[in-house]
Amino acid sequence: MNAWSRYAKAIVAVLIAALTALQAALTDDRVTNNEWIIIALAVVGAVSVFAVPNRPPKGEASDPAISEQG
């Protein structure tokens, strides 16, 4: 598995968040400092969703190859 296929969904999420915020900021043909902050927050939000690992349901092992039953 190459890096693109492993991270493709995360990369697309970051790009969509950034481009959506940028498109909204460009409605008046300029980007203000506050709008750059909004764009940055959209990107940070998308990246943080990727960075925070999923928690397994209660009672299930975090790695399916490992049994918590012993």
C-alpha cells in the first residue's frame, strides 16, 4: 500500500476544508486576516480528525489481532 492510498481520504478532507473556506472568503475578491484564520481553523479541524485515533467499542481490543480475553 503506497502513501497516497493510505492517506488519500485525509488529504482530500484537508483540501476540501481549505478550498471551501477559501471560496467563502473570496466572495468579495479579497481575503482578510480574519478569513485566513477561518481557513487555518478549517484545515486544523480536518487534520485533527485524522490525527485523533478511533477508540474501539467498549470490550473490544484496539488491535483486532489481539484478544483482551487472554
